[in-house]
Amino acid sequence: MRTPRLLPLPLALAAVLAGCASTRENLPPVALVPHVDLQRYMGDWYVIANIPTFIEKDAHNAKENYRLDADGTVPTVFTFNAGAADGPVRKYESRAFILDTSTNAVWGEQYIWPIKADYRISYLSPGYTETVVTREKRDNVWIMARTPTIPEADLARLTDFVGSQGYDIAKLQRVPQDAPR
């Protein structure tokens, strides 16, 4: 009986990663804002709508908080109520690294060393009151605002923008912002 030949670890890993490749890889890159003033971007951002990550499913009152450290990194705290407005509070901390310092619009968000998740600021209102954060893989997206709610017309405009970036907007879901924390 012949023993099966195993792939070397790097080739096996490459094969697995290739199988996870985005089905939208032939799309052009997502838009980037021309420049992000990091000081103005810091603070609280409420998640209005998203295509969520696995930890965000059924999140209520989701909010990101950014702070700029002296070393140029951005400690990030993501909080939400799990399952209901009064559900248990979940808190996740990470650190963002500015990967494109000419625009400050491309970040690597690190929850677990050494992995840095792709995070791109694709839309930012002139007053820094609304933003859209995308990923090249078009698997997750976040429409966020400085306030827990935004006018329906703004949400419709931002949803259209998300669709123009190659996202399936049928997967976009509203994040309930229904109770102060």
C-alpha cells in the first residue's frame, strides 16, 4: 500500500488561503479618502449598519472608540450589548497601525499578534460625522456616525456608496442603537 504524499506546510497553507480568496477579487480596489486627520477621527463612532464579523452578529448599541497614542498607533475599544439592548456588555480591544501614512486611510487592525486585519476608510464626511470603513475582500463593512442615529436619507446615500464599492448590500444590516449605555 502506498503512503499518501503530504504537501510541505507552506504549500498546504497557501492552498488553504487560496480557497478562502474573495469571489470579488476581480473588482477594482475600494475607494479611499484622500486624507484622514487622525486627531479629528479619534473618539467614539456608533455602528449604524454593517456586514458584521462573527463577533458582531446580533450586536446592539455597537460603538468603536479610537485614541491616538504618541507612537502613532491607535488603541481601539469596541463595545456592544450582546443579543438585546440590555444584553451583556461585550468589549474587545485592539490596536490599529496606520499602514498608509500619506493618506492615513489604510489601517491594520490587530486583535491577535501578528495578524493585522484590513481596515480602509473609504468615506468620511467633511465634518467627520459619518464614515464608511471597508475591506478589500468586501466581506465586512461598517457605516458609522458620531451619533447613535442618522437621518434615513444619509443611511440610504451611504448604503448606495457601499454598493458602489462592490459589496452585496443585501447582506448589510442595521445595528440597533436603542439604549444608552
